[in-house]
Amino acid sequence: MTIYQTIGGILILIGAVFLFLGGLGIYRMPDIYNRLQAGTKATTLGAMSLILGVGVVKMEDDWTWMVKMAIIVIFIAFSNPISSHALARAMYHRKKYPYIKDNKEGMDAYRKVMEKEEERKKKK
Amino acid sequence: MKKAIVIFFLAVFGYFMAITFLSPEFEADRNRNGVKDFYLEKTVSDLKTANTVTAIVVNFRGFDTLGEVTVLFLAATALGSILFKKRHHIGERTVLYPASTIVGSGAKLIFPAIILLGAYVFIHGHLTPGGGFQGGTIIATGFLLMLISYRNFSISHNILSVIESLAGILFVVFGFMGLIYGGSFLENFMGTGILNDLFSGGVIPVIYILVGFKVAAELTGLIYTILHEKG
């Protein structure tokens, strides 16, 4: 095993672990905001690390792979957070309230706060 | 009871699926009339095209592709004519919440990349998987992104229809040029070049570029019409 393969393998492993955690988070988290947390941060880093790892492994034969992979990483860094932002914003405007564990009022706690805020906005 | 019924229907469904997939036995000779071998040989030896699917779609069955493009054109025209009466104000559409600045800036950055990818897909249609239809659809998604991100992003319907008509007419013109120079409609009359080169395959890349432009224009027009529907 060459040094490229070792470093690339470690990067790919890190990426795989983070992607797995992201998938687990999407499955396990209770509401959309928490799921977005898991689905954005973990999978962005995971995909970036994995793609960079592939670039490092392939760099041994052909250095242009690294450039291509860097371009892909830049696009992932752009698109993934932006799309998650759009989703979260849409959910916020659709009045999907976060989930609170062991709260008797549950969703109502947030709903009340939000309704008060909206009333304040209307008065202005 | 419910579960038993569900299991029964699943069993029936699975039985017929199994029959469907098992009826032509595995490893049986499916190349009974030699069409597969003919296509594979001719694609490499005569047409010098790396992508066999493209060679079949554009060259061996180019006339069918012309029909497909016509179907798409008719669908777009029909939808436009149905929705046209409902559109009172072009350029105004009801949006609950406009997209945020972040989405807008991101869309501006990604839009040229999407157009580039679409152009790449249809220009390299004869070398790599993909082609005119796929590339055109990718370009249309780029315009969809811009339309979602900006409320007042407008596309001129006249330019779209001009591109669409020009691409369609040029497709037919190339078909007739094949008739004049080669002997049959959509005959591959240009030099085929070297296998795996960008400029190879004769008339195939030219036609796929035209199909790409046509599909992109049609789908963009469709998306635009649907988004600006009133009500």
C-alpha cells in the first residue's frame, strides 16, 4: 500500500462514518429541523471527505483527478447547505413547530410564542 | 383477515412477476434474428460511435426520434394552449413566501454550472451515456431553479419558440440532406472520423445537439407556463 492509498483510505473511512451517522440521524431524529441538522452537516462533511479520499487515491496515477474532485467538493459545499436552508425556511413559514420531549404542552409551547410574535408583527 | 388478503394478493403478484421474469430462460439465446450483433458491429465499424444506444436512437432509428420530438412538441403546445387563457398577467405569479437571498445567490452561482453540464451531456451524447433528451432536461431544471429563486425572472416565449422551431426544422433539414447525399432519410452522410473522438459519428452529434436545444426550449416553456398559471 502506498502513502496515497493509506491517506485516501482514511479519508474515505471518515466520510463513510459521517455518512452513516447522517443516515442514522435522519432515521432517528424526531422532527424536520433535527433531521436537517443530521442530513446537512454530517452528509456534507461525509461526502466531501469521501470524494477527497477518492481524489487522493487516484492522484497517484493522474493528478487531474484531484482537480475534478475539488470542483465536486466545492459544488457540494454550495448546494447542500443552500437546499437545506430552503427546506428549513419553507417548514418555518409553513408553521411546523419543533418537537419538545417530555413537555406537557408539547407543540403548543412553541405555537403560543409564534402566534404572539405574529400578532406583534401585525400590530406594527 | 386483512393481512391474509394482503398476503394472498402479494403471492399472486409475486407469482406473475416470477413467471414474467423466468419465462425467457436465463442464458437462452435471445439474439434470434441477429439484430443485437448487427447494431453492435455496425456501430463500431461503420458509424465510429462509442455509445451504441445513441447510434440506435439517432441513426438506426432516427425517424422514431423525430416522432418522439414531435410528440414532446405537441404535448408542450397542448399544455400551453390549455393554460394560456388562464394567464392574465405574464410575469406575475402568486408566491406565498419569496425565496430568500441565500437561495437566490446560490442559484445564480449554480445556474451556469447546470447549463454547462446540460450542454456537456448533449454534446458528448455519442461518447458517454446521456444525450439530447437528458441534456435538454438538465438545462430546463436550471431554468426551473432560476424561476423558483427569482419571482420576476422572465423568459421570452418568442425566443423559446424560435429556438424550438429552428432546432426542429434543422433536424428535418439534416434528414433531407441525408436523403439527397446518402440515399435515405436521415442517412449518415458526413465523415465518421475516429472512434472516441469528439468530432466523430458523422451526423449523430449534430442531431443530438439540435434535439438538446429543442427539448430544453420545450421543457423550459412548459415549466414557465405551469408556474405562471393563475389560481
